[in-house]
Amino acid sequence: MKSTLFPCVVAILLLGDAAAFAASARSPRSSAPNQRPAVQIDRTPVSEGRPAVVTSYADVVEPVQKAVVSIYSTKIVRERFAVNPLLRQFGFQDQERESKQEGMGSGVIVTADGYILTNNHVVEGADELKVSLTDDREFLAKVIGTDPKTDVAVIKIDAEKLPTVTLADSEKLRVGDVVFAVGNPLNVGQTVTMGIVSAKGRNKVHILDEVQGYENFIQTDAAINMGNSGGALIDAKGRLVGINAAILSPSRGNIGIGFAIPINLAASIMNSLVETGTVQRGALGVFADPNPLTADVAEQLGLAKDTKGVLVTDITPKSAAEKAGIKRTDVILAIDGRAVSSFEELRLLVSQLLPGTVVKLKIVRDGKERIIEATLDKLADNPNELLPGVTVGAIDNAARRRLGLNNRVAGLLITEVAADSPHRDSLVADMVILEINRVAVGDVAAAKEALRPGRNLLAIFYGGGIRFTSVTLK
């Protein structure tokens, strides 16, 4: 039997059963405290001070086991059956049906007063979260904050003097370091498995493509399975180096290719969520060739053949990059002294900086190196949200085939209308917005430019014909 093409003849699986929860559901949230969690951090390399021969890691693993928890989630799923907007004028109403879904995953206690790191997909959309400790105590948890773009979530239980783990510096991990995965796979009970760091900086495994996320995974062959999501990846000193997130497998079971979020990234997200309730990211505003810089292209740009960098292919209008004077065909070599060899690396580094941060970009233009300073913008949470709760995108060939659209239909395809959108009575997914206020719209920027406060007239293609509808912006 052939395995699922997803997309590399293997399935990429998030490890918590709660991954099936709908992304549009709302998680219960608390008002975020403004004091950073007081976590313990040990930044020394794992190899420092270790004996050459180790016969058991029991003393290392045992304290960590007490700080790894099982997370059980419950969600009330409300399925909405929408009627055609044209029929609403005759009194037809949307229908709803409720059902209950349950899921489970793992988490790691990082502070004695109850802050727990886990995955977003473990808690996403949950109406209730129950945390079970190894001493059989159970607590209801509240969601402090989530970040789908890194698959990190922070939850909290009301308890004191809890067992915790010490955080390591994941930047100092090396391929070959011994690691252990701790969690509750398949709900069999807490399990510890052993392996090594197989690779670092995995950023093209397509786990977070749907949310245009930030991938920088630790790869490990420590056996992890469904239910391990949110559990601990620890080093040989018992320090937390990562949060287990996903596996690559054609069989939905472990084959030795697992991925964990580096703890440095997870901790920075946690601090932002606890302190502010959100994650603010910087934005530079450049588009770049996703492929590595080739020797031929480098030579044509006046660079050495072995030059590693990011070739700029376009600039976002009015962005930080345009204001700083970055131009097409510039090659970005480093940001604040940190070398970048791919667009993914550049994007990840910029995303971890706050809006307003002044960065120094080392670039090459016309064969000469120079330093350019840029003040980062704020990255929009959902750049494709045209109206509140209404997400749009380009009409690709697959959408044209699915909807039977010929090439004369040009505009923006509505990809999602949230259940709480104020425009859900007049707009639905698969409508094509042709014009806004009699201005043709071919991309999101043009569409936003055409909108104005008050009433807006939209020309819509839907159901084989064109009609007009109005939406009001406050």
C-alpha cells in the first residue's frame, strides 16, 4: 500500500490526538500576567563534565519524569451548515449540530507555580483542559497564550511547589548529542525513549505550511509517537532542549524521524505570551529566491562562487526594506552579524526581533559589500485578511478546476469566512471578489487600498454569475 503523499511520500504527523481540532475554534484564555516566568537555565555544553562511560541515565531521567504531564482536552464541536446567501432573503437559516471531541498530548512544567509548555495543536480549540501529574494529581488548566506559527502554547495550573525542569541552551546542541523523549504516547502512560540529535535547523519539513509558520526543528531518532506532542526532549544532563512536536512517517508510527521545537525558540515565545498575551514579530519586507544561491548566479552578481546568502527578488512597497534602500538583486549575507544562507533563516531571525528594532544588514551590491540599517516593521498577524474574519487569496489553477472558473474570472478568492465574522451573512468561501468600489482587484494590497470607511460595493462572481453586495467598514 502506498503511503500518503504529504508531500514526500510520507505523512507528517502532529503528535497529539488533539491535532484534529478545527483551527477556527476558540481556546479559553486568561488575562495574561505581566511577569516573566522565573525558569531555571543552564547554558553549559552537555558534554562538559560527563564521564566517558555511562551505564544508566536513571538518575538523570527520574526528576524530569515528575515534571512531564499528560494533557487531556475536551472540545464541543459545532458544525455549521450554511445555506446559500441568496436563500436567506426567503427565511432559510443556517443549521448547527454539536458533538464532543476528546484529545490528549503532553506538556512540561517549567515553573514551580504551574506554567506548562506544550504545543498549540494539543490545546487548540479546547473548551476544557485537564492536566494529570505523575503523582496522580489532576488540575484544570487555563490557556495563557498560543502561537500557531511556531506550534507553541503556554498553559497554567493553580498549584505551588511543583517539580520543574531546567532549560538548556539549544544553540549549543550538537549532532550526535544523546537525548531522551519523555511523554505519554498513545495514552499508554509516561514513557522515556533514547536517541541522539540527528540534525539541527530543519526548516523545510512542511509541518507549519498551513499557517505560514517558522520551522527550525531539532531532528531526533528518539522514539516518539502520537500523544508525545508537547512532551520533553532532554539532554544527558536532564535539561530541556526541545518540545516534541511531530514525526515523519508513512505508517503513523515512529520510524526514527521526529521533530522538536528548540527550547530557545519555545522559551522566547513563552515569555512574550506571558508578559504581553501576544507574540509580536518584526518584518523586513523582502521577497527572496527560496533556493540557495548557486555558483553561476553568484558569479554573475560579482561574488565568489562559494558565497552563501539570500538573493532579494522583490521589495514590499513602503516596507522597512524599501525605506532602508534595499534593492532587487541585493544579496543579504548577514543580519546583526549572524550569517544567513537561505530565505528561511533570514525570515526566522527577523521574526524573533521586535518591531522597531534597528538591524544591520550586511549586503553585496554590484560586487561590493556594504552595511545597511533597517528599522523593522510589525508583521501582520494575517496578511490575507481583507475584512474582519474574511480571508482571501489568489486564484490558482487548482481552484479554477475545482470551481469551474475560466481565465476571464480575475480577482481574489475568498478562502475562509470565520463563524464570528460580521460579514458572514453576505460573503462565503469560494466567492471571487472581482471589484471593490468599481476598482478591479488582483491582489490583497490593491483590495485593501480600494476599501474605505463606511459602505463598500463589491462585485462578486459566485454560482456562475456576477452579483453585487455591500459591506460596511467601521
